[in-house]
Amino acid sequence: MDGRGFKEGARAALPVVLGYLPVGMAFGVLARKAGLTTIEAGSMSLLVYAGASQFIAVEMISKGMVWFPIVLTTFLINLRHLLMSSTLSLYFNGNRIQTLGLLSAQLTDESFAVAMSNTSKIENRPEYLFGLQITSHIAWITGSVGGALFGGLIDHKSYGIPFALPALFICLLLLQIRKVHHFYIMVIAGIFSLFFKWALPGNWYIILTALLASGIGIYISSKLKV
């Protein structure tokens, strides 16, 4: 593995780390309130590593639900990873299946956004993407364990911690708006996301909006030749 590429990826993870630490702490607090131990909360962040799904899972656990609906809900929420992983696969042609499996296991919305903000850095450079991903993962685990251990000492709502994840997404989005048509696509995606969320149950609005916005983006880019 190229140590230089790994270090570059780790440095690129800084904005994700700054978001994952407080959000992870919020998860750790909620996990303890749901009855999970610190080890269980940390293990979920290590093995599941899916922020929205983990928050929903601990909510379902706190209500006494059995394992099957929790697993099914997590699966449906994470269907969007099909879109992200298929996009990233275009930049890793020729890599071994073991390498692709490792990278896919570490894939998150935030690391995907950072990676796609400058695709020249990730093309056939799995070490760069892994550095970005594993650094983010460590931050998520650290925040989760810290929240589970010490979260009871603070009122996480009064410090705006629940807004940390939306704020992180907003920052990552703004980094990718480099041309006027990027802004238009962002607005269109926002409008349709709200419409689909109002019109459809569950989290289908995420997948439908992603497909629609991606299709519009590809069409505009082909017309503008960019």
C-alpha cells in the first residue's frame, strides 16, 4: 500500500472527522439510554458503521422490537449504497475483489462525498480512499464510545449536537458546487426530495431523488460537454 496516498486520504477526512465526533457522541448517548452497554454501542459502530441506521436501530431497540424488523429497516435505508458503490467502481477498474470488498465495507455518505469532490485523487488509488474511510471510521467509533461513556455528563441537545450531521452534509455539498448548473441541480434535488418525502412512505425519497438528480446532472453535463 502506498503510504503517501494513505496519508493524503487521512488528511482529506478532516471535515468528516469533525462531524463524526459529535454525531457519534450523540449516538453513544442514545444507545446507552436504549439499554446498550458501552461495548455494544462501540461494537455497533465498528461492525454496522451506518449512522442513520444505527440511530433508528437503537430507537427500535428501546421500543422492544425483535431483530428482524431492525435488520430489514437497516437494509432498506442503506439501499442508497448501491448507487454510491456503483459510481465509485468506475474509478477502480482492475483492482482485486478483496480490495473492492474492503473499500465497500467502509463506504459512507460523507466519505463518498469527499471522494467524489476530486475524483482525480481516487482513480486507481485504493490506498487514498482507504485512508479517507478508515480515519472517518475511527472518528465515528471514538465518538460513539465517548458518548456512551461520558455522554450522561452533558445535555447534548443544548449544544446543538443533533444538528452536526446535517451541518456536515451542507458543508460537503457546498464544496462540490463549482459551476452554475451544479447549483441548479442542488435546488432541483432539494425540491424533489421534499416532494417524494411528502408523497411516499419510508426512505424511498432518498433513492428516487438521487436517481432523478443524477439523471438530470448527466443530461446537463452532456449538453454542456463538461
